[in-house]
Amino acid sequence: MLAGHPSYTVTAGSVRYRGQDLLELDPEQRARIGLFLGFQYPIEIPGVSNLEFLRVATNARRSELAKEDLDPFAFEDLVRERLEVVQMNPSFLERSVNEGFSGGREETQ
């Protein structure tokens, strides 16, 4: 309901987030202000790298905040800095979106 799923209908009241009534926004507008769904079993998107996906998503968010887009080089520098902070393997950036993601805990024996 909060992210705008069409199967849910609000019959009374309002839902305010950062000064806006979410019920007046379509799902894309809600995502642009930072509210969206993550999926338990995400599908892979072959041919679209995580780096490119993150850059496009970041620039869409920056546009909503009236900030300039980051060019591919500036964005990659920023992401690589952040990966170092969280000690994440940079090879993640080259993989296709959701490649190798299970969506949940996997058991190994």
C-alpha cells in the first residue's frame, strides 16, 4: 500500500512522508522520494551492470533533489570509495543486476 500497489485501496485518512501525502503520488513518484519495494526473489537483468543500474538510479534521485547528474566517471569514483568503506568486493559492480542474488538465506552443508 505505501509503495502504491494497485491492489490496495485506502478508504480513509492520509499517509504523510516528508511533508507529502503519499496517496496523492503514483508509485514512480513515491520511488523518487525514496519509498519503493525490494523483492524477496529478484530476477536477473543480463547485460545491465550493477554499476550502470546504480548510476541511473542515483541520477534519477539526484534529479528529484534538483542536483546535477554524476557523469559515469565521477559516479564510479564515488561508488568505489563507498565499496572500500563497507569492504565490499568491487567485482560486484561488473555483475549484471541481481546476478547471483538468492533473495534469502541459503543453506550449505
